[in-house]
Amino acid sequence: MLRQSTMRLTGLSVQLKLLVRAKAFSTSSTRYANRAVVYTETGNPADVLRVQSYDPLPSPPSDSVNIRFYFSPINPSDINLVQGVYPAKPAQLQLSAEQQAFVGGNEGVAEVVDVGNAVQGLRKGDRVVVGKPQFGTWSSSRVVPAQDLIKLPSSGLSDVNAATIIVNPPTAYNMLHSFVELQEGDWVLQNGANSAVGQAVIQIAARKGIKTINFVRNRPDLDNLISALAELGATHVFTYDALGDKSLVKHVKQWTSDRPIRLMLNCVGGRDTTAMTRLLGENAHLVSYGAMSKQPLSLPTSQFIFKNLTAHGYWQNRWYNEHTRQEREELMRTITDLQLKEPEHEVLDLSNESSDEAATQRLRDIFVKMEQGFGKKVLLRL
Amino acid sequence: MLRQSTMRLTGLSVQLKLLVRAKAFSTSSTRYANRAVVYTETGNPADVLRVQSYDPLPSPPSDSVNIRFYFSPINPSDINLVQGVYPAKPAQLQLSAEQQAFVGGNEGVAEVVDVGNAVQGLRKGDRVVVGKPQFGTWSSSRVVPAQDLIKLPSSGLSDVNAATIIVNPPTAYNMLHSFVELQEGDWVLQNGANSAVGQAVIQIAARKGIKTINFVRNRPDLDNLISALAELGATHVFTYDALGDKSLVKHVKQWTSDRPIRLMLNCVGGRDTTAMTRLLGENAHLVSYGAMSKQPLSLPTSQFIFKNLTAHGYWQNRWYNEHTRQEREELMRTITDLQLKEPEHEVLDLSNESSDEAATQRLRDIFVKMEQGFGKKVLLRL
């Protein structure tokens, strides 16, 4: 029966694997079994991802700790990695002596449950995140070298904020601090302002008295979105349609008076992004961290030559690779102190599902919902 | 008769101006009259430019000197300014008490012929260039504030090199030095390699043991061009057609072995430029100083995010505006010491023409030739 229902979802080719899975399932199916969201080949997440139980962890090696994730978010870049269109290597997980698979997830909050003999600075019960990109956080228990962990402050940060702290808030924070030395009263321009990064940008900028001009897509509940972003601290919010209005440049000049806009953050690309750069002043920096339109970044060369525009990219993964554990922990403390609002979220708790197949079905349902535009951040609990 | 022949060229609307010109001509038509290439409205250079005599200069004010240009080149950006598509303000020239006009030209070599009482550091006979963009160098004698002049070394530099020293060689030199710290054995990628800047890039790079991969347009005499650029020091020369060859990336990787290409210089834009960026390594800098294709610079956002590409513009005008007279003179000494090859050139001597109209006709003929693809640098002598 189990076999049949899963075969309906993924086709005949998985038959052999299912035999192996049935075995694994039979040996570790308890309330506290380990589960992970895994895949063996890239593709559409609703087709290739499955929830699978795996063996309990042994005690950790002397330089490592065992951790137990309690929330692991599903981010757009996680989906791209499963689709095979994101330039990073997925993590692998040993499910049993005979079986290995890719495991998804780039961030999540965990608790230390067992500590290796030689580990210093980490204790059972500490709240941690993994400071190494593409760790495979869509899993319940894992063994991790202590040096790859970042201990979070024990208070001042909700578990939801902790689960979503490693990618988006640092992206926002570092983009606001690494390219232009912004002063109170300065202006920042951004698109995709409703993204997790965009919302963090609005909040971090507002904390420092930096004003933001934000662009979002038009939508039925636009007024609500504008109110929500204004509440976070957005100075102005527009849809991309406003870029067709020739008076916009004039208005922007009035608002900013003698402070030319010197920083623009882009996660969209394409024609609207090109149009937005007309609002920039001389010597501005355009920082791209995403390409939601799937269109290239296309700019008149005159912007570079005569307005001295500089175009950069930003990738938080690179930052982690280039910084020490101390620097990573310092950044986490800085983000914690900012007291960012929790993202709107929904928890998908798969830990109590009676079978991996039932859990897989619920997981796939949520990916279908996300494809259809479900907007809240989904936090997995495995 | 004079009036008629000129009217044939520019139409009836200029009739009134010609009456004024005829007067000016009659008062200053000697062998040593001042002449300038002027225009009163922007447009096609072969239509709107004219040669006009003007009054002899009075003695200079105490803080200024009178100079006499002997060579003033015609550069592409000069043409763009006359066309009205270059974002700079043309210089104005007082032709007589009653008449003023725009005067073209951004560089040229001159001799000091008269020195104001309070001027220090400049003497009659000194060879100078004007360190202020858009001075209007297509003129014979001019009064210039001493602080705007850059004295050139008296030896080690031909007059032709001196006439073309202020724009292109410093553009090449500064682009090679301001964005990436290049070491001997490093590689630089450039397009438009046959441009004046491109040729200077090849030579300056070769002097420092830096290797260049150069792209040029296909043309009937391609082999000659490749030989000429190789003689200047080019490591490799390709046409843009080579970008369609998938093995190029592999070849480039072999040549450069473990040194990823970190600097690309672009004066073209459009699709070929996008394709060239695939040859760049991580953390590269793309510096644009021209847009000969008239196409935008269009790049996949992934280049910025995942390969950490940075795109800049370079404009020598800005450099001059942001640097002191001492720094400008230091740069000229540096360029002089590089002993760059003289550009291929032709001198258009209009100083001995019997009339402004005859001089205008010769001038317009050369602009028509340049439109048709005449490739040598034209140096005006007025």
C-alpha cells in the first residue's frame, strides 16, 4: 500500500529505491526518528524531493557535535539548487550503511544535543546555526565539526528569526555597509522590496535613519503590502508601473534634494531595473543579489562612463567562505541586536507524520502551493 | 562667388551669418591670421563645422599665457560633441567683438607665445597641453589661465605624440592601474583593440610584462592589422567571430594556466562584449570607456553574484577634474617615459589656405572621408 501510493507520485523508476527505503523505515520508525528531505537527482522539487527516515546518529567525534534542527526554512535559492540551476554543490547525507542522498536546505536553527570530547565553547542546549553554505539543513539530527557552527545569543532572538538569520538579514546588512558609506538622511533604492532581503533592508536602513525608495510588483492586495512595508520603515513604495511616469525623476530629485542616490539593491534585473538606474545620482553603486525576472542586467554604457556607476554582485555564501568563525559570530550578534521583525511564516511539522510517505505527500503539497504563489516563508520541522 | 559656393553646402539659412563672416575675413586675412574650426549649432560635422578667421589676441592677463597650437587631433568624442550626443559642454570662442561660436577639440599640443606678468613656471617656447577637458583646441592662438596648462617634457616626445597625449594614453594607463593590481604575467582582455586607447593598452601592458588578449572587427586587411598589433606587443589577436568557437574558453584557460583574467577593457558593448566576459575569471573587473556598437552593456546577473564581477566606467575627463595640476603633470611625465609609438596620422594643414571658405571645404572633405572609414588619426594645423 505504501509502495503503491508513492509510485503514483514519482513513477515506476523508483521501485528499487523504495525497497531499500522500506527497509530503512522499518528499522527507525519511532516518534523520534531522524528524517530528512532528500533527493537523488535534480528536478522540480514537487517531483524529486522526498522525506526519508535515517539511522540514529552515533556519538560525535572529538572535534564535532551532534545537533538537532528545529526549524529549517525553504528559501528560493534552496529550490534553485534542487532544480539544478544554482551554482553550488548540494550536501550529501548518509541515510544508512547502504544509502546516500542529496539533502536540501541552506539555513536553520538547531540545538546542540551531544558534544565531542575536544570541543570548546559549545555545550548541550546551545542554540546554533551552521556557518557553512549548503550544509543540508532539511534534516533533523546531524553531526557537525564544531568550527562550522555559529553559536547564537541565548536571548533577544526568536526561534523563527534564528532559523532565518543566516542568509537574508546578513545579505541586507552587508549590502548596506560594504559598498557606500551611508549617512543618516541618505537614500537607498531597491526592487523586490517585499523579498526577505528587501524587508530586512527597509528595517536596517530605517534603524539608521537611511531612507528607502522601494519597488514591488503590482498585485491585488497592493495597499496592504504598501502599509506593511511602510510599517517596517519604508519611506516610499512604488510598483514598477511608476517607472513609466516621467515625473518620477523630478519627484525623486525633490525628495532627496541635494543628496544624490548612491546605492541601489537589485534582485530582479531586466527592463525595470534598467529604468530604475535613471534615478541614481553620480558615483552610485548598483548591487545585484538576485535575478527574479530571469532577464540580464542591461545598462547603457554611458551610465558607467559619464555617471561613474559601478555594478557589483553580492553573495552571502562568498562572505561566509571568506570570513572566520569569530567574524561570523560577530555578524550574528549585530543582526540579533537589530531586532528584525519575524518573517510571515508557516511551520510545516513533518516530525509526527506516521510514515515517510505521508510526510512526503504533505511536503510536495506545500511545494505545489509555493509554485502557485504562496507567499509566506515555510519553516520545516523534521 | 564665395557666398554662393558656401551656400550650396549649408543652405539658405546661413546667409546672414556669412555677411558677418565676410566682414571678419576682410579684417584678419593675413598669412598669420588666427583660425578656428567652429559651429553655431550641433549636427553632422561635415555640415555644421566651418573654418573661421578671428582677431589677433591681445597680451595675456597677468595670470594667463597666450599659446599657439600646432597640432590638434580630431577624436571620436570630438565628433560626438559636435553631433550633440556627448555629455559635455563645448567651448566658446570670441571670434570678434560681435561674434561668438562653439569651437571643437579636446586636445592638442601648443607653444607658449606670450606670458602674463604673474605667471610662474612657464616661459615663451615651452611646449604645453591644456589639462582642462573641452577647451576647444581646434584653434590657432588662445589665451589660457596658466593653472589649466600642463607643461610637457621638452624632449623624449614627438609633437605628434604630444598632440595626442592628453586623452587616449592616460585612459589606457589609468584603466590598467586603477582597478586591478596587475603583476607581470597577468592577463588583460580588451575589445576595440585597434582604437588609439587599445593600441596604448597593448604597449603599456607589454612594457610591464602583462599579456593581452585582443579583439578586433574582421576586415579585408586583417593579417596586416594582426601583425601591427603583435608588433606593438599584443599576445593574442582575434576577431569577434572567434567568440562563437566553443574551444576558445578552453584555449584561454590553457594560455593563462592558473591566472584567471581579472581585467577586461571595453569600448564596444553589445552581444560580443557579453560573450567576452565568459573568458574572465572570478573577481574580475570590467571597465568600459566607450560604446562603439551603440548597444548597451548586457550581462547575466549570475556573473555579478556568483563570479563576483564588478563593472566600472572610465572617463579621463573626470580624472582631470578630480586631480591637481601637479598630478596631471606627473601623469604626463609617466606617459612620456613609456615612449609610445606615434599613432598613424595625417596632418590637415589649413593655415595656408587662401580663404576660410577654401579651408572649410578641405575640412569638410576630411570629415566625409572619416565617415567613410578613413582610419588614420587626423591632426589639424590651423
